[in-house]
Amino acid sequence: MFFCLLCSFSFAIVEKTNAQKGMIAVREELRVGCLLMAAGNAERFGENKLLCAAWDGRSLIEHALDAIPRECFARVLVVTQYPEITALAKERGFETLQNGHPERGQSETIRLGTAALSDCDALCFMVADQPMLKRKTVAQELEFFRAHSENIVGLGHNGVRGNPCLFPARFFSELLSLEGDVGGSAVIKRHLDDLLLFEALETELRDVDTKEALEALKKR
């Protein structure tokens, strides 16, 4: 009788251990894709800021591409309307997708990218005009997301949300239904209880929408 109880107890421990290993394996195998949104018309800037605007000796798009920790993602996709950006992305081994209708706004890039990366378990959405964003910070945010993979995770500073933002697959349908010049913020606003922020330096969140913003950044 004692032997049977001991065997049952041992079996339970083995089963629990195997289950824990399984949970760890699932977390490690989480396929996260990265979507770099680089298709905007930059109307407020007055010209193609991603290629023409320079900060610290490099264009904004070069900073954005180099901020992607390729080794951390299952796939990296750059959505753009510009052949020059397509070429730069391919030089780094990234996938590319042409946005033939940038006039439809951010939602078009999000829909195209989300559909193309639908085999992933989660997506990291990055914008291309944050020249002070560090590769290390993106990697750390991704690790934070892996520990909270049912939540939306955004980069933030003192409670203010910025980019990149990570969405688990359960939000893909809402991202695919976006229309007009709206982004993932529209989805986040409907699910604020699911939002977590990963703390970063305020400077890393700064984006460049105007030439004045770029000049202010250069003076820091």
C-alpha cells in the first residue's frame, strides 16, 4: 500500500515537472514577428523624411533598420512605398512588402503587414522616425513581452505610451479591421486593461514629424 502511494506521488511529481517543461517550451517557441512601418507620405515634414532627414550622420530609416534586433524575431518585415527603403531593408536580410496605397493611411500598412505575418504568435509594430531608439531597448521590451505574452506591451516613459508596441495574435482581427489614417492606438484604447508599459528613456520615444522636431532633437 505504501509502495503504491509512493509510486502515485512520484508519478504526480513527474507529470507536474513535464507540464512545467512544456510551459517553458511554449514560451521559448513563441514566434514574434516585427513589422517596420515605413510607407508614410510625411506630409507634415514636407518631403520624404525617412530618406532625406539625417540625424547623427545617418538617415532616419537607417536608424530604424539598425534598431531592429533581428536575432530576436522569427520574421522581420518592412512595409514601404519607396524602392530605396526596400533596397536598404533587403541589404540587411529583411523581408519587404510594397504598400501600393499609402494614401489610405497607417491602417493600410498595418493590414498588409499583419496579414503577411499572420503565422506569428505576436507582432511588434515599429515606426521609422525614432532615431534615438536603441536596439538593446527593443530586445529588452521583447523579453518583457515574452513574460506577459497575453498582454499588449508598449514602450513608455512615466506612464506615457510610445512605440514600439507588441500585440498577441488575439488582437490580429482588430488590427486587420482598421481603416483610414489610424494605427494600433485605436485597438489599445478598446483594451486599456490589457496594456502594460515597458519603461524606457524619454528620448527614445521621441519621433520626428516635422523639421522643427528634428532640429530640436539635434540640439539635445
